[in-house]
Amino acid sequence: MAFWLFKSEPNTWGWDDQLKRGAKGEHWDGVRNFLANKHMKHMKVGDRGFFYHSVNEKRIMGTVNIIKEHYPDHTDPKERFGMVDIMALETASHHATLAEIKAEPRLADMVLVNNSRLSVQPVSDKEWKLVCQMCGLDAARTKP
């Protein structure tokens, strides 16, 4: 199992929107960065990720589960990029901010710390466990 981080602008698609989709989940479309798309190509059903609000909030909102692997993005007229489907798992009891994550020395190598603009990024096992702990999330949770 692998771990990921999905960044979203909360005024476009926020955590509350994701929660409302329930078990049906939602496709993660609109990615137009080749590295982010490459990361999505490596995702497998059952992988988990953090749902992160970008822009002004810059904080972890909760965890998601990958429920459908990479397939063509219907919003891409050039047909170069794909998407995955994700489902909300758990809402964070504490929404760890980017500043808090950057202040944690054990997270110094995390992609979010070093390339916070990348919209879809990998998270190591160690980072997953530590950020889950910071957010009051169950690192082992696989069902809502």
C-alpha cells in the first residue's frame, strides 16, 4: 500500500464536498502537471491519501481512499492526462497546517515541505504515520 497527498482549493472542491460524495467518491480531475499525473498512474485501489486544503488554509483536512485507478480525464481536450477516484475516510480532529508540518524536523524530507505547489504527491510510510498522529487520524483506517 502506498500513501499520497491531494491538494485542493477549498473554494473549488473542499473536504465538505468530498464528504458529501460518501462511498461513491469523486474523480480527481483537472490535474495538468506531468509529475502529478505520473504519481496518479502509480496509485492502486486501497492506497490512501491526505486531503489538503491549499491557498489560504494550507492544512490537512482528512484522509481518503483510492477507489478507482488511473483512467482518462474527461476534462482534458488533448487527452494527455488522467484521473483517479477517491473516497473520504476520516476527518482530522486537528487540521495540521503547513507551518506545523514544516516545524516538525522528522518531516523535513516530505514533498509537501519541499515542493508545496505539486498538486498530487507521494507520502512515505514514516510521514504518513507521523502526520496522522499530528492530526488525530487513525493511520491504519481503511473504511469510513
